[in-house]
Amino acid sequence: MDWGQDTLRAGFCHALSEMYKSEVPLYGDLVDLVWKADAEAINTSRKLGGANAIDPDDVLPSRNRVERHGAIRLGTAQELSTIRRMFAVMGMSPVGYYDLSVAGFPMHATAFRPKSREALARHPFRVFTTVLRMDLLTERTRDLAQRALKQRNIFTDRLVALIDHAEIQGRLTPDECKEFIAEGLETFRWHSKATVTLDEYKILKAEHPLIADIVSFPSCHINHLTPRTIDIDLVQKMMQDSGMPAKERIEGPPRREYPILLRQTSFKALEETVYFRDSNEAYVKGSHTARFGEVEQRGYALTRKGRKLYDDILARVNTTAAETGADSTKYEEILEQGFEEFPDDLRQLQEQELAYFCYHLTPQAGQGLDITKASLSQLLKDGVLEYEPITYEDFLPLSAGGIFNSNLGSESQAKRLIMEAEADLDGFQKMMGTPATDEISLYEQMQRDSLETCRVQLGLEEIVV
Ligand code: OOG
Ligand code: NI
């Protein structure tokens, strides 16, 4: 077998998923449940028939079945820049910037993922990667955090050697790939022995539970893995029915005929036994809550205009909900009402330029039009071109915020530092050692590339958009 980046990424994701299943068995149950839900959704839709019947090959291409995203939390520039190099070996680049201070967390983030349509179709593994913002910590906590982080090394020596080697050689041999996977897993493995004392842990946790999670352990344990489903409402119901500690509600836009962006839900983080060092270098028993399982349903990528409409509606919904002290049932109502304004119709999404699409020639498109220039709308009207929505491959920070909150309590001093913070893309990119790609520009480019292919195939000089 040829071990290109795509194969390595697929192999790594699979190995990580197996490791996480053995660490958090409930995650394995969730994966099983998603398979069941998807099969049921397809069956129901087949029975109903009609124009909207789900075509399993269409909706569940092979990538959905293996698709996972994970999340890790890092502490230092050295960790972030090395992770960036490690993911690059697997064909994953930093895309997007997420300022999590808006959700009350002293962190910012990017997502490492494949960028091209082809690589995404082969295996879309992505890892949401946050790094602690030392500038948002109080002095005592910052000192403690820096001291704890300085003495840990989350990468094995062999892994770093393999990364160096891959950078110089351009690729790894099949044997090296297998070693890379085994060594790489060590970075994400859970360790129940903390590197700090119980007292130190308490100080970190009092400032923010996530600081304790980032700083107290010898690795950057994966904190959740997320399979993708085609019917998240069904998964949510099945989670509740089977007694999983499911979150109360699904984050993101409400259920729609034509899904947009991303909807997510999860089971709540588990309380796990951990051991802290005491002053005699003995270990004392304690507990830590961080790891959970999540599920997501992906919809269409929105244009800047579409995203603005989404953000505006959500902001209004949240204000109304806060003002009226809405419970979760009421919130759902307000959300659905708010989103009535967002067209739930493919044609309107295209005409109003709210979502991104890939264009192609229809089977009946005659070649050699005897014109040199045509407008996109005319070509669509004449049945020369058709389109399909582009999937959203990224994250929703507010949704992430919701997930954080429901998992990790909200006690937080030093709140002011975080609430007054501003985004710091520059600082983030300096820590990482490279820029992050703007995600919207990637979707824009995909749409443009598809139109360019159509133009060439039709022998036109220009397609006017
Ligand atoms: C990051 C959570 C972000 C998502 O799906 O939005 C994320 C974290 O928990 O560290 O994974
Ligand atoms: Ni997630």
C-alpha cells in the first residue's frame, strides 16, 4: 500500500479512535449509536420515498463513516509549533482562528485539517487545537502554569525525529508511517498521574477549570472525539433514551430541510480518578473532569454574507432568551422563530449568495455554445449548469463555548482579564510559527475553481457571476 499523507492521516485517525474507545468506553457506545441512527434515518427516508429520499451513497459517502474531529489543548508556543509540524506530515494545515475569550476561556485556537476537496474526500480528519493565553492569567497562576509546562515534553524523541525526517525527505516509508502513528498516539494519550500537586491543581482550577486541564498532565490528552451523523436529532433522542448523560440541547442552527454550518451535541464530561504528587513524592487520589464524547451534523458552508446573517440572528436569539429568562424549551422556540428569516431553500441560498456551491455541467449541456460570454444565472436557467452545496469543514466558536460551559462548570475568578481581552491572531500565528488560512477564502476558491472548470468545458471566455 502506498502511504501518502491521506493514508497516514486515515491510519492515525483510526488508531486514535481505537485508543479513545479503550480510554472512554462511552465514546465507543456513541459511535455505535451513530451508526444505528444513520441506518435508521436512511431506512425511514427510503420508506417515505419522494424527492427528498436520502440516497445513502450521496449522503453517506465513505468519508462520513470514518469522519472524526478531535480536540486538544496546548500550553506553549513550542507545543503549538511542534503540533503544527506533526499535523503537516499528515496533510493537515491550520485553518481559521477562534478567539475563545468571547466564551469566557483564556485560550485561542485553530483547526488543523486537510484543505483540498480531494484530500477532504479521502479523509477529513480535523483537530481543534487551542493554546493557553498566558496574558489572560493572573500572575500567580501564570507563574505556576509556566513552571509546570516547562518541565513537560508532550512529544517522544522518536516522533520529533520522524517529523524532522519527513520534512527533509518529503515523505515517510510505510514502516516509518506505522512508527509515526504509534509515537504520535503518545502525545494524545490520557495519563492519570498529574504533574502538579493537589494544591497547585486547586489554584489552577479555581482560576479556570480549563487551565487545570491544560497544565496539570504530562500529555495533551485528546479531550473528545466526534463522529459525524446525518440525523443529529435522532442521535440526541437515542442518547437520552439509552440513558447516556446527554447535553440538554443541540448547539448551532435549528433543524432545517437544507442544513447549514454545524450542529453538535455531546455527552457530559466524566469525572475520573487522578493522582496528584504530594510533598513527599507520594501520590494522593483526586478527580478530574474533562473528557467527553460529541457528535456532529455538517451542513453547508456559508458566504461572508450568509455567516453574518447567521451571527446576527443568533445574537438576537440569545439576547431575547436572556431577557426573557428562557428555559431550554422556550430557547428552542425563540431559535426556530429567529431562523425563519434564513431561507431554507437551495435556490434562494444560491440566488442570495448565502452559501457556497460547486458548479458542474448538466448531462444535457451541449458543448460549443456559439457565444463567448454568459451569465451564471442564464446558464442555470437554460439547464446548462447545476450546483451542489459545499460542506462546512470548520467549527463554530459559540457552539464550542456552549460545549465548554456545559462540561466544565462556570466558576471563574480572573474573569475580568478574559472578558476584556481582544482577539490576538497575530500572537497566535507567532506562537505557531506560520499563518492560519482564512477558512472562507478556501470555500470561495472551491466555488471559483468549479466555475472555471465549467467555463473551460463550455469553451466560454467568461462566465459572469
Ligand atoms: C475545544 C472544543 C471545540 C468543537 O467541536 O467546537 C470543538 C475544546 O474542548 O478544547 O471541538
Ligand atoms: Ni468538538
